[in-house]
Amino acid sequence: MNAMEFPWLTAIIALPLVAALAIPIIPDKEGKTVRWYGLGVAIADFALMIYAFWHNYNFQSSTYQFVEKYSWVPQIGLNWSVAVDGLSMPLILLTGLINTLAIFAAWKVTNKPRLFYGLMLVMYSAQLGVFLAQDLLLFFLMWEIELVPVYLLISIWGGAKRRYAATKFILYTAAASIFILVAGFAMAFYGDTVTFDMASLGMKQYPKALELLVYAGLLIAFGVKLPIFPLHTWLPDAHGEASAPGSMILAGVLLKMGGYALIRFNIEMLPNAHVYFAPVLAILGVVNIVYGACCAFAQTNLKRRLAYSSIAHMGFVLIGLASYTEIGISGAMLQMVSHGLIAASLFFLSGVTYERTHTLMMDKMGGIGKVMPRTFALYTAGAMASLALPGMSGFVGELMVFLGIATSDVYSSSFKIVVVLLSAVGVILTPIYLLSMLRQVFYGKQSEELHLDAVVADVKPRELFITACLLLPIIGIGFYPKLVTQTYDVKTVEVATHARQVLPVVARQQPTSLYSQIFTAPTLANAPVENLVNISK
């Protein structure tokens, strides 16, 4: 068997899952063996995907690679169908890195360590399955499996209100999953053939009404995970109560599942409906940015402030996806990767400060910068990346999104100006709430409840290593974005081209103004291909 015939993707998905099943029989009393075992499995899986992609992945191809398809449950049409392309490959690597570091960050877990590390590995496997699945039923199955470990990780190892936060998370996400199932069945059963193959579903020609309904349903389902206002309220509660490793995975991976699915399903499979919903995505993106930034500024809980910051940053992903430009969609992809690294570092460092102070309330943390200077330096670096300082990955992602929407020929000038200006307001608010956070936590008024000299210790080598593994790629991408963009550039060009191909057809069907019945600002401007689209005719 040569390298290309080996089932790389199946092995990558199965390794954490099979390893988790072996945890109950590992001889271990204090949890030390289990934690080394979990970390070793995560590192091995991450190394496996790096090796497979480095030696066998073709960066110049936009087609699916490593294609594996086996009949699993033929009675219901479920196939084990997995593949990787430019949309999924960088997110797979991000998933591997974040999960490995999250397991390493959970080094001090002593409460039910077998269950904890078992759930972490099962969740790791399910997340990989979401990004690699090419069968709709398999995608839905992996999407659902991933919810259970997250619920248990919050409800067992979370804070004082962990059960409320975990219940709210599972209710929101499970209810949203119903829309995936209903929309998937509508797509699968339409036409002469019944299929759950995602490539085949994308080739079907759906009636306009059905496609709009399916798009709306999937937007709700994936919008909860992203999250999109007003479907976001579970996220601050989940982050506020989750442990640091749980928050790292929530912000670093789970939110990216929603953005990935919007590209894979809503844009690739339903391009005709995307013409109508694209301005909606742009508007929702602006709302996310401004609302998230304003709410973040009002938070006194450290992790809730960072949670609302994540909501704001995901708004740039929506704007990029709505831009209909190659650079805009590329910027959305880069923003997902960048935010995953930045948010994971900030939430991990929040856990570091919580271990020392036993509080997340910023007004009770004042003055810890005096005894934790290295932690302050690392926190400052993460905050600078989050507020899009030039030289950091956040700057490049947001700049590409701004350029994408500003240069788009799909919208009127007035609409683009409004979107850019309001988004810029969010960019201005970001350094305000992040820098004020640093001031309150590290150089604010010292709390009388904290005996800093006696109980607080600075960042330790393990914590320094975890943070460095996140900050180094953040800085590397900031100075050389091609480290990431080269992995998906060919694919994002194809996605943008595919989405734009339907514009002339829809414009002919709406000869006066494409959005005149719903919106007054956005309209189709000049044609992407001359003489094909002329709204006035």
C-alpha cells in the first residue's frame, strides 16, 4: 500500500476516539498516567495530520483530496465519506493544535480525570469529523456527538453556575441542529434521486422558494454556533463558567465550525439563495461587531468580556463571506484561524490568573501585574493581537475583510460606506475595552482580599510553553500571512467564482433592483462579467 492509498483521514478521526475507549482500563489511581496518555494521543494525532498533509496534500488543487468513501449503514444511506480541501485543511490543523494545547492546559485536573480526558478525546475526534465529512448524515452525526462532551465538560468542571450555562448551551445548539436535519432532508429528497452526498447535493437545482428556506434554516443552525446576534446569548454564559481548557476549545474551534459550515453549505451548495442573503450577512456582521464591542466594554467578568470580544470578531467573518470577493472570503478564513489562536491564548491566560486569584471579577484582581510581570507581558501580546495591531495575525485578517467589502462590485457605494464605517467603530472600541481590561486586572487598585506576595506566583514553564505555541504562529502569520493563505487560496478563489456565476442569472430575473423589495441600500452594481448584468435593462 502506497502513501496515497492509506486511509489517512479515517485514522486521524479514529485515533482519539479509539484511544478514549481505552482510558477506563488504564491502571491509574491519581490521574497522572491518564493525563500523559491523553496528551500523548493528542500529540500523535496532530503529528499524523501534519505528516499526511505535508507529504501528500497538493496546495495548488482546489478539488477534494484524500477521498475515502465506504458504505456504513446502507439501509439509511449513511456512508463513511471523508475528504479534505482548502476550506477544511487549515481548520483541521487549528483543531489539532488547540485541542493538544487544551489537554496540556488541563494538567491539574484531579476531579474524575478519566472521564475528563476521555471526553476531551471524543470531542477532538468529533470536531475533526465535522471538518472532514462529505456525507450530510455523517456531518450531522459528528456535529451532534461534539455537543455531548462540551455539555459535560461545562456541567462537571465549570464554575458556580455551570449547570445553568451547560443547559443553556445544549438547548441552543441542540435546537439549532434540528434545522440542519430538516434542511438536509429537504435537499436530499428533492429531485429524482435521494442522496446525502454533499457534492451531489451541491449539483442539484432547487426551486427558488425551497433554496431560500433551506438557506434560512442552515443560517439559523450555523448562526447559533458562530454565533450571530441574536443567537449568541449562550456563549458568554458558557465561557463564564467553563474551565480554561473548555474555553480554549469553545473559542478556538467550536465557533469556527459555524463559519466553515456557512461556506461549505450556504455559499457552495446554495449560491442562488446566497445572492439574497449576502447583504443580510453583511448587516448581521456589522451588528455583531458593534454590539459585541459595546457589550464587552460593559462586562466586569474577565471571561465574559473576552466572550463578547469573540462575538465581535466573528462579525468580520460574516462580512467577508458576504463580500463576493476573493480577498474578502480569504480574509474570513484567515480571521477564523487567527481568532482561534488569539482567543485560545487569552482564555488560557485567564485561567492562569484565575488559578492565582480565584476570581474572574476584574475589580478584585487589581495590581497583580506587580507580582506577575511575565503573565502581564503575555496577556498584553494576546490583547495586541486581538485589537489588530500591525504585525499580528488579527490585523491581516480584518484588513483583508475590509478590502474585500470595500472593493466589492455587488453593492452600492452607500451600502459599502455604511458597512465599513460601522465596522470601523467596532475596531475603535476594541482597544478601549481590551486596554482597560489590562489596566484593571494588572495595574488597577489592589484588592484587599488578595495577598499578592504570599499566594500569587508568575507564569510557570508549562504555561509559558502553551502560550508561546499560540503566540508564535500569531506573530508569524502577522508578518507572513502566506503561511496560512497558501493553504486555501486556490479554494477561496473557486468559491468566490462559483458564487459570482449566479449573479447574472439572478439580475436578469430582477430587472429593476434585486433588493428593492427588501433593502434600499444594497443593489447589484456593474456586472462581474461585462455585458452580462445590466440592471437597467
